Amino acid sequence: MVGFRGLPGVQGGVETHVENLCPLLAERGYEVHVLTRSSYQPTLPGSKWNGVHVHRLWAPKIRSLEAIVHTFLGVIRAAVLGAEVVHIHAVGPAIVVPLARLLGLKVVVTHHGPDYERQKWGGMAKSVLKLGERLGMRYAHARIAISPVIRDLVHVKYNRECSVIPNGVLLPKLALTDAALRSFNLESGKYILLVSRLVPEKRHLDLIEAYRRASLSEWKLVLVGSADHPDAYSEKVQEVGKATPGVVMAGFCTGQILAELYTNAGLFVLPSSHEGLPIALLEALSYGLAVLASDIAANKAVGLDGDCYFRLGDIGQLANKLVERKNVLLGEHERELRRRWVSERYSWPEIASQTVTIYESILNDRRA
């Protein structure tokens, strides 16, 4: 596995995907090696984590270069390790698919979304990402899309078959402790939650402004997440958040702290303009939360009722929905139904089984 930052507990949708998938593949008898970026990789007590071999590889901590350089080095390491399959995640890293094939590797690419649509990238970076998508989709032995929207994009642009294997969730135990709430001065059921990196496509400023307009005096807004590469946008979010009464800038959280924040939130909101298939939204549903999300295709692909969506960028509509949802509290039965629905539809064990089927198909295909 290559094309992501590190594991466990490294923020990012691709990172969460790999963190959940790899141990399940190891349980099924695969010898799984993950090739991580040394500057993000947490310190581990050994070279294995949950049955997965972890290799720290150097990569320059430069936003426009780190993914491609790291994946180039990772593919070479995979060849040295004698890998039967190299699984590349995301379209930027997929630019090295031709190299992987030249080295005799069987290649699977998971398309997590058209990253060239992200607002943070300039013209040159977008061109490189589009090239990565083209090379990955045309020359991989097998392609995976995390949503039907991405599968259709691949078919239309490249006339290639692409299996849909979504992101997933593990049904969590609801947190019974409240240390995080006390540390952030929060009241259970009386705050809105957003969990994401501080990047422009997550539209934090839309949510802060909608919260301000809604005048929810008894409720707070909690923004969980940080920026891998601090920039003008992340600084602006920090500045506006700290200046807006009721907004809590919680920073990057994981483990029990994050579980407490999810468990006790009154509402989860995802106002983003770009997603693949949003893991944070799935996680919110796995805690049984009421949710609101922008009406982009990737969010709608989750399959929620229509009243759970608002028009992208329509701050007035979002503010009105915040006021409406404040007065609609989900009971224990409703929360449990929501948890069961998302766990059945987005099951990591089923996702692992489907991924194994992809691997076996290309290993058994002598024409590949």
C-alpha cells in the first residue's frame, strides 16, 4: 500500500481508509506492507502494527512534491520487497503506475476523488494530478472507485471498467466519559461538530458564518482538525473562529477525545465543496448523529434523506437548517437505527472481502 501519509491516527480520508482496511487484509492471510511518509508516521513500538508491516520512507515535506516523490520511492521499495500486488491510493500518486508496471508489479489504483478540483492546487499541480488520473486509470491492472460518481467519471473519461468499493465505518462504542467536554467547556447535545482538515474545500468559513447568523446562543460550534501545511486559508479559519463567540477550535483530535466529541454532539455538519466519499460523515452516522451536508454529488451518494442536504455555499439556507435542527433531538432508538443503517451499508469486513477479490482476479489473470 502506498499513496498516503501514515497510520494509525493520521488525519485524512485516505489515511483512515488504509488504516481500517490493512489489518483486515492481514487477517485474511495477506502479508501487508504499508509504505508511509516518515514526517507523518507516528512512532510505533516495532516494525509491525496490527499485523501490518510498516516502512517509513523519506519524502520532502513540500505539498506539491511529497506524494509523488514518496510514491516513486515506494514503488521501488515494493519491487525490492518482491510484492505481488502494489495498491496505490489517490490520483496524484497514480502517476507512477507505468513505472510499477515496468518493474513487473501488478497494480491496483483506488480513485478517491478528482483531487485536481481541490481549491488548494494551482494550475501546474492540477495538470500533474490530471496526468496521474489518466495514467492510473489507463494502465493499472485494476481500478477501484469509492463511489458510483467516481466510477462513472472513469468510464466516461477513459472507457475503463472500475469496481465500486466504498469507504466504510466500524460501529463504535458510544463514549461514556466526558473529559473532552469538560476541557472544551461543552454541554452534551448542545454543540455542532465538523471534523476535517483545515483546507479550503471543507468550507469552514461558510459554517462559521451560518452559525453566527443562526444566533444559537445556547449552542457552540466545534471545529476539529488542523492543516498539514499551514497556509492563508487555515490561518483565516483560525482567526475567524477565535473571533466568533461560541466557536471552539479544538485542533486535531483522535482516540477517546474524538469519540467523546462525536458521541455528545447535537448535530454534525459537512459544508464541503469537494469529497470522494466522506468518511467523517459516515463516522458521524456511526455515532447516530443528526447530520447536514452540502448537496454535492459525493455527499448525496451516501444516500441520506433529502432534508439532510443544503445547497452548496448557501449560507442563509444552512443557517435556517441549523435553527430547525436545533429543535429536533434524536432519541436513543432513532440513533441506534441510524448506526445500524450505516454499519450495514458501509462495512469494513465486506470492503476487505471485495478488495481481496480484486487482488485475486489480477493475480489469476495471466493476460494482465
